[in-house]
Amino acid sequence: MTRNTGSEKDKQVLAKLAEIEVEMKRIKFWTDDPMKSEVTSFMDAPSFEWWLQCVFLPNAREAARKGEYPEKSQVGLMALRQYDYHSHVEEAQQLLKLLNQFDQLVENS
């Protein structure tokens, strides 16, 4: 088990995740009392926003606390497909930018 020493990367990732949560709340993509589910894949989630809130953010925060990251992160690409592929969702563009920044933080050592 890896112990988190609170590296600069860990702090940056946690700060970016906080920004993502704030933005989700600002644009009303956040639910105060989300339904409970055992979903782990965004494909099985009731919505992409629910998956971000209930699966992605908790798992990403845990990874940052442990200092354990995947080699690749594609949550920004997932968001692009959700908010700017078939139709442009204007209110989600800042969220899309933040998720892409998260990907860059994770992938850069």
C-alpha cells in the first residue's frame, strides 16, 4: 500500500477535483441527494453527471490521497462526447475544460 506524502501533484489534483465539484454545483449538474447505486461504469450510470459526482470524484480523490494514478485519464474526452459532440451544451464548457485539465495533471508526472 502506498502512503501519500502529499506531493505537489496530489495537491494539484485534489484542487482540480474541488474546482470540478464547484463548477458542477454552479451549473446545477450536482444533486444534493443522489440515488444510491452500485454502478461503476459511466455506461451503466443514470447520467454522466451522476457518474461524475458519485463514482469519478470519490475514486479520483481516493487515488490522489494515495498518490496512485492511472497512466491515462480520459474523463475530458468522455465529457467532450457528452457535451460537445452531437450537441453543444454551452453551460458545460467550463466543466469540460476543467476535466481536460484534470486529465493533463494525471498524465503528467
